[in-house]
Amino acid sequence: MPRQPGKPQPRMAGGTITVVRRLDGIDVSRLVNLSLNENAWGTVPGAVGAAADAATHAALYADTRAWTLREAIGTFYGVDPACVVPGNGSEEILDIVGRVYARPGDEILAPALSFAQFRIVAWRLGVDYVESPTAGELDADIEALIAAVTPRTRVVYLANPGNPTGRGIDSATLLRLADALPGNVVLVLDCAYAEFGDPGAAATALRLAQERTNVLTTRTFSKAWGMAGLRLGWGVAMPEMADALNAMRGIGNVSGPTQAAGIAGLRHPDTPAWLARTGAAVIRGRDLLTGSLRQAGYAVPDSQTNFVMARVPGGAGVTAAGLVRRVAEAGALIRACDDYGLDDWLRISIGQDGPMRIVAHTLAAVIDPSRQT
């Protein structure tokens, strides 16, 4: 029988988001990477050794319930372990909630300039993705988000603090959103950067997830905890939702070494002090970079994350992509934000002092060549 013509067609409703890009002629593996919001101060105490020890048992399946990990999360954060949903990064949990609660013909809603994963969830499911407008250029407009809810809305995603914007929503506004949504609409509060922002808003997000039947709050070990390569996140919701999400997640979705690392970090006596110390270092670096770039002429909104956004001054004669290359040539990798339609914006992760000086000096020298040395 002759081979039939044609080729497989992807069912994705949208395009793709490019997180890491090639820079022709530059070996990015040699650069200090300040484009992915990783923790430049390493990993919480105990986690790496525990992962290495657990890897010696790689022939065996890990606990599919991840119950000891869930107990450790519950103790550290003051939540019921039965209401914890462990994930291969918090991104997996964002995907699971879409699979549980949305189908083609439904809508997933989020503010414009939201974390790219939200729209990817909708594309995977064939669900309509709807964005509400921002307040100003970067801020989420919660009243506009509420107004965008329709009878077809099934899930509302809100990253707080936001990625890529770094902007935050306060406790009162979170409560306003939760109160305004219909009870059959799931509100997902994605708090991946909570450790760097408003502690009151972070506490409110956890409390809402334990009091409201339609709220899920997600957290991650990738950022503040320095475990990005191990892929560990978690969510918390009331029992009915938590049970539904846990039933949908993959069996063994969190590997044995990753579970061991999370448990060790959560139980290590030095972890609270380590988190406080590294968090303070991030905030100090964030404030210094913000001040330096503003002085050089960049627009830098206040950030509640471990990165800052910087807008290239008008008339600078260089694009954001061009600045990414210049900084790379100086030894560090930052990110342009054109994937989000922010063609003249940069996103810069906070790192240790040396790389931060490289970034600040290079970006300032483009605007004021007299700073070149």
C-alpha cells in the first residue's frame, strides 16, 4: 500500500514562548546566567546531600504519595498535609488544575503579562485563553480581571508577585478578587516569588486556600530555596480540590532524590536563617541595581521578586536584544521581554555582587559612554 500524504498537525492553539535563546558567536555556558531567576546563593542546607544519598536507591520507586514530604511541608508552613499537592515544580500543578477543571469550549483567564505557563496550559487543553488588560503598563488590574469573567470561565490564574513584571498585589486586593469570583471558578494564586515580596499577601494566599473551596495556592522550591534543578513545587487547597488534583498528578511525579532534598531542607534547623540571609541579599542587590539603573536613565518599577524589569530609555540607539548581547559580551546573560510584547524591556535576575556590577556598568555605559573604562 502506498504511503499516504500528509503530516501530523499540532493541536496547539497558539505559538511558543522562547525562554532561552541562542546568541550567535557567544558561548552562553560560560556566562553568569541572570536570565532565569535562579538562586545565586546555592541551595538550602541539607538538600544536596540528601538528594545524593537517595540517588543510591535509584532502582526503587519513591513514595508515590510523597507523604513524608507533605508532612514536612505542612509542619514548615502550617498547613494540613492532606491538603498539599506535590508537583514536579509548581508548573506541573498549574497544568494539573487546568486538566481537572477545564475542557474545550471553556475559558482560562489571567491578566495580560502573566506567566507564560498559564497560556500554555490553555493551549494544551484546547481551551480559550483570555487576558484582561493591565493597569498602566505592567500592573495587573484586578477590577478588569473580575469584569472579564464570563459563564465559560473555569480557571483564573494570578501570579503574585508577577512574572515577568515583578509587581505585587496586596492582601486586600486578593480578598476582593476571591470574594468577587463565582464559586464554580477556580482561583489559582501562583506565589513562586512569595519569599521576596509582601509577607502579608503571601500569608493571605495560603489562608484563602485553606478557607475557600475554589482557591488553590502554589509555591515552589526553585527560587528562594535554590532547588530549581531538582524540580519541586507544591500547592495547597481544601480537601475536595486537593484530592481531585492528587488523583490527576502522575504516579511518582516527584522523584526520590527530590523528595529527600525537600524533606531535608524543610527539617534542617539552619534553613530559616539561611532563607532570611539569602532573601536579604536578594533585596539588597535588587535595591542597588534598581538605583543604579534609574540613575543611568532606565525606567525600573519597584519589584517584589528576585529580578527587576528595566525599560531601555528612548533615544538610546539600542534595542533590548542588543543590550542582551552587550551584557553577554561582558560576561553575564540577561533577558529581553519581546515574547511578552515588551520590546524595549529587559528582565535581570539578582545575583552576587560581581555579576551585578558587570550588568549595571555595561547598561549604564550604553546610555552614557563617558562611563566606559
